Amino acid sequence: MMSPITNSKKRKERSSSVDEGGNGPSHESPSNHANDDNGDNNAATSITHEGEMPQKKFYRQRAHCNPLSHNDTFEYPLRPDQMDWSLEHYPNNSAPTVLDVGCGFGGLTVALATILPQERILGMEIRAKVTEYVRLRIVALRKEHPGQYQNASVMRTNSMKFLPNYFAKHSLQKIFFCFPDPHFKRKNHPRRIVSERLLSEYAYVLAPNAKLYTITDVKELHDWHVEHCDKHPLFERISESELADDPCVKAMQTETEESKKVDRNGGNKYYAVYRRIQQDPETAQLWLAGNFFQKDDEKSE
């Protein structure tokens, strides 16, 4: 099994720092990319020792960045089968089955580890210092609760660009998008984490009957989520009555740092959950990977 390889020549010329302690998911120190894509030029060296619970005040980073900006700071495999998950995440080299995209400080990621003990939870975060905080948080929880949280990990990456590089077709059971950046300006709408193109990627990696969760405190963004998911042919909305017994719905309403902030400010929360529907054989032919690279005139023939 090959370890992740980079698609950037410049990246090979840069030095990197990876934790070899074996105490949990390893990740680069936030000081390694002081001039990374999120614009934080004052990233400080971590002062938290492995096994200690980190303090948020040392890992705060501005919340908004442009996920579509060009950068060469991310390593990623060319194909999912080249990803070695045992290297930094799960000892038995099993791939994740649940994603917390834009996991922030990891509140939902660690909560899902106990709610879904049979699944492997991966928090995905684009900010270096925040990712390091979650990594240290998981290491500390594993030390405090021996035998628990082995199914939780975190990765710094840009999920809007590299999701298909990591996850095989129909390999995921759940994807969470909790309080994503609203990108209010019309010109920035392509940066939103839910779109027609991205929903097709999510449908590709989600197994039939798997679930896609969204929650936000911005009504306009919620309406955007519902509009785009309702229109997509591979997703159907799950009714409130069916969601009543889903512990993940309550978790995303209460466990994330953003949800707690909304509660403190007396705000509203809007959520929607969708099921990845099963395709009939004829429709499935339209969603082969090769079709995404066909020219329009070839498709019409």
C-alpha cells in the first residue's frame, strides 16, 4: 500500500514535520505553513504536549478562507487505493466511513466517535492550527479514556478539491456539513460547500441509502441547501418523523462549537437530511467517471 503522494513539485522541496509518536493521528504543526492559503502569517508553534488537552485560545484562526484559491500546500493521493490510512489515522488501515467536513474544533467529530462506535469518523478541516487542535484533542481523549476514540481522526485538506482522491465509490455512510461559511456575496456562491457539482461528488462517494446532513443558522443558506439537494436526482429528503430517532441530528444541533454559539446568542438553527437513493441500472450508466470527461458533442451522439 502506497502512502499519499503529492501532486506538486514545489511541495517536495519543502520540509515537513510529522509526529512519529504513535499516540494518535499525526499532523503537521501549525507553524509549518506560516504563509498558507488561509492568510494567517502568524501561526505559532504548538505549546501543547502530546496527551494534554489543548486550549483553544492558542489555536484560533480566522474562520473564512477561499477554498478555490490556488495553493500547493496539500498532499493528496492520486487515487483512493494509494491512501495508507494506517500511517496517520487508523491502525488497521481501514478507510473512514463518516466525514465531518469543515469540522472546526472537532466537537461533532469526537461526539460521533461515541455515538457511532462501529464507524470510523474523520474530521476534515482546511485551517492548519485548528486541525492541530483537533488532533491534540483526540490524542488527549484517547489517553483519558483508554480504548475509546480510536475510531476518530482528523485531516487537513481541501474537501472541495480533493474528496474523490481519498474516497472510493460508495465507501461512505454519512457526510456532515455543519454551519458552513455562507459566502453571502453572489460572486462567492461557487465557494459554497453544497452545489450541483459537489453534490454529484458526494453522491459518488456515498453508499446507497447513506445520509447527507446539513445545518446552519442562516435561513438563506438553508434554503440554498434544500433547493440544490431537492433538485439533484440522487438525493431525497428524509422526513422529520424518520429523523426523530436519529441521534446524529441531535448531535449536530448541540455538539459543534458553532451550535453552542448560536444557542448563547439566541439564534435559530435550520437543518435538512438527505438520503442517497439507489439508482436503476440505466441511470447508473450516466454516472460513470468517464462521462464527466466527455465533450458535449460526444454525449449527444
